[in-house]
Amino acid sequence: MPPVAPVRRTAARLAALLVATLTLGVATVPVSPASAAPATGLLAAAPGDDEGGTPELRAQLDAASKGWLEAKAALNRSVSRQKQLNEQLKTVGAELAVRDAKVGEIAAVAYRNGRLGTAGALLGSSSPEGFMDRAAALEQVAAHEDRTLRDLITTRDEATRTRAQLDGEIREQRKQVAVMGKRKEQAERALEVANDRASRSSSGGGSVQGTSSKNAKPAPRNSDGSWPSESCSVNDPTPANGCITPRTLHALQQAKAAGFTRYVSCHRPSGSGEHPKGRACDFAAQKSGFGGVATGGDRTYGNNLAAYFVRNADPLAVLYVIWFKQIWLPSSGWKAYSGGNGDPSSDHTNHVHLSVY
């Protein structure tokens, strides 16, 4: 019978080797977005939050883009109201011209007949019955004249109110344009600071020269054109599982309907940014999932997908798109995004990141 001690030492060594192997396996499992992709031929993501940039930067971009979209929606509402008021003022102006002419006719008749016209008409009657008939007729004339004058005054007041409302809409539009300018400056300043902090060797990924002619179906809006508040309330259909917002699901479905059917991962249970809130998805450029830097046809696929989201930014409520060290903002267009860690995931050179409102 073999000694017990050597057997125990062998078992201990095997257990230690097994633990080390499992630990190594866990350590080399890529953190999202690569973690949910197929396991073959992929590069491990950088440790920690691998979306590139800092939580502070993403919070700034999120607030700036949201503020810009809200101001734009308010501007659109004001422009729509201004158009309605202009039509209303045109109608009121036409009514005013007619009523003004009627009052002018009454004034002309009064001027020609003089102030004694009424008394003369009554005294000129040849009988009591004729006197009463003329009095009743004159009463009707007076009531008609009074109504005509009142209608003129009412129409003029309506025109004055409409002009004041138009002035208010112009002030509102100037206000919203100023807000949009400030939000644009906020986003660009945050990116400038982030890019200055990053090494120059990692900044800039070249221009995003994609094409897309596909039009997305608009996501549902409120009656005033604003975006309804949404929570992470629907199931994430991608392998990431978890939840996403209805608007995120809509954008995902629209992208697939437009032919962008490669691997996608949306929800992430931890980290900063929109993924844990269900408001972001990562679209792999390669057919096999997230991997190394996209080249050739894979990069063209990413370029075209990014172009699709930019083209349909308004109907899909796009906050921003990140692809190949570039970020697209509704306020500013494409800008350098150099907050990556030097790996394909955080540099966004293997996937297109989409964030929606």
C-alpha cells in the first residue's frame, strides 16, 4: 500500500494546479463588450471599464448631447408654433381688413347724414305706426353698428395678442439656440481636455467615410416632439442578456432591418456610461464577433454602420456614436476620441458604439 503522505501531496499539487488554471481562465475572459462574443480568435479587453475615456468624460458627453437634443426639440416646437401663429395672424389680418372697411362705411354714412339724421328720420314719420316702425329699424341699425364696432375691436385685440406671441416665440428660439451653442461648447471642451490628456500617438483614427441610404423608422415621441422618459424595461435580445430601453431596442431592430446583422452586445451590469442603463449597444465589425482592429471589409462595414446611425440620428434619438477613435455628436459632428487604453475595445476599432437618449 503506498504511503499516505505522497498521495496527499500529489492531490494538493493537483488541486493547486486546478485552482491556478481556473483563475487564469477567469483572468483572461475578456471584459465586455468582448465577453459576450464568441470565444474563438478574440483579443482580451483591457481590464476595468473598456469603453474608453473616463466616467467623467462620458457624463459630460451624455449631459451635453441630451441638453442639445432637448434644446433642439424645444426649438422645433417653437418654430412650429411660430408657423401656426403666422397663419393665424394672416387670417386675423384678413378679418381685420373686412371689419375695418365695414366700420369705415358706417362712419361715412354718419358723416353724410349728420348727427340729426336719426331724429329727422323719426320726426318725418306721418303716423304713430310709422314712427314705431322707423324706431325699430333704427334700433336694428344701431345694434348692427355696435356689433360691427365690437367685432373690429375684438379682431384688433386678437391681432395684437398674436403679434405678442410671435415675439415670444422669437425670444424662445434665440434662447434655445443659445442653449444649443453652450451644449456644443460643453461637449467639445470635454473632448478637447480628454484628447490633450491622452497620448498623441493614440489620438485620431482617420476620417469615417461610410455611406448609407437607408432610412430608419422614427422612434415614438411625445405629442410635443420631445422624447419620453424610458427605463431599462425590456429584455435585451443580444447574448449580453439583461435589459434595455424600448428606444434602444428600436434602434437595434432598425439597424438589423437595414442589413447590419453582425454580432451585437447591449446591456452591461456594471461600469459607467449608458450600457448599465440599457441605452447603449456595441456592434461588432467582424462577422465572428469582437476581435482585433477591423480592416478591409470589416472596417467598411463599421464605417457604413456608423454612417447609418448618423444619417438616422434624429429619428433614432442618437446621443453619440463612437467608431475608430472618433466620436460623432449631434451638436458637433465627428471629433477625435482618444481616451482609449490602446486596445481594440476601448479604442473602438473593433466595434461601433451607439448611445441613445
